[in-house]
Amino acid sequence: MNVCFSASRLMKVSDVRRLCKETRENPALLLATELKAKEEVYKLLRQEKTASAATLAVI
């Protein structure tokens, strides 16, 4: 399984290796992390759509 991590902060190599090891050993953790990230992205997209819809209604 190929996994791509995106870091929102600078991390030490040892931290990245530890995170990768934990993820390989616990696929449920990866699934939970992925679902949380997707939820946040969809929430942001919904906010952008409602903001742009309000702007279009004014014009």
C-alpha cells in the first residue's frame, strides 16, 4: 500500500519514521486519520461554496 503524508509543520526525521512505522503497524489508525482529513477538506469546500453562492446572489 502506498501512502503519501503531507506535513503541516516541520518534523524531525525520527518523528517521520516513527509515524510511518506506527501507520504500517496499525492500518486502522491510517483509516481514521484519512477520514478526519477528508472531513476537514469537505467542510472547507462547503464553506467556500456557500460564500461564493452568496457573492453571486448579490451581483
